[in-house]
Amino acid sequence: MLDIAHIHPMLIHFPLALMPVALAAQGLALARGQSLFGRDCVSTSGVVLVVLAAAGAVLAALFGDMALDQAVASGVPLSKLEGHEELGILSASVLAGLAVLEGWFYVRKNTSRGLSGAAFLAGLILTGLLILTAYYGGILVYGLGVNVATGG
């Protein structure tokens, strides 16, 4: 049977994979002199990928909270988990906010180059935050063995 704590690491791969691809699409749109919120294929792909990454991050955060509860119940000190939890909530919240803003600008057909550049920069910074969050999650799993069953 699938352990609920194992769903979190499955879901977190979506924003970690989708955000760099979204940035690649958005970077291509900017290099072509286009708005990130235009109606061409590349710009639309960038916005859709950010929205999908945000959905994955929010789901990962929700399942991460369940995984945290299970880890604490199995004896892992909460103090070891709090940093990753806080970064995860921050990452998911900021990514969800970026997705809402990009969706809004897309619907409003905003063509501002300055706004497109700012959104791209926000995505770059956010991707760094996602990687930092994943790094601390990796320390919990591979360094401390949190929610990992040992072979028997």
C-alpha cells in the first residue's frame, strides 16, 4: 500500500521540472521581443507551465504537511523539519501568487515589456527558492532518513 508520506516527494518533482521549462519558454519569448502574456504558442506555454508548477507546489505542500506529521509521530524532532517546512510553504505560496499574476496578465493581454521582464526575474528567483527547498528536503531524506523505510 502506498504510504501517504511518499506522495510528497512524488509531487515535488512537478514544480522542480516545470519551472525551468517555463523559464526557457519565457526566455525565448523575451529574446524574440514578445510579451510573456501574448497569445503566441511560446508565451502561452510559459504561462501554462507556471500555473501547472504552482498547482504541483501547492499539492506538494499539502502532502508535505501530512508527511511532517507522520515524521514527528515516528520520533523525528520537529526542529529538524521546520526549516524545510517553512521554505516549502513560502515556495508554494510565492509560486501560486506568481501563477495568479501571470494568469491575470495573460487574460488582460498585457504587453508591457517591463512587466514581462519583472515576471521572468521573479520566476528565476523563485526557481532558486524551489531548489533551496529541495536541497533541505534531500538532507532530511538522504541525511536523516526521514520517512524512509529501512530494508529488513
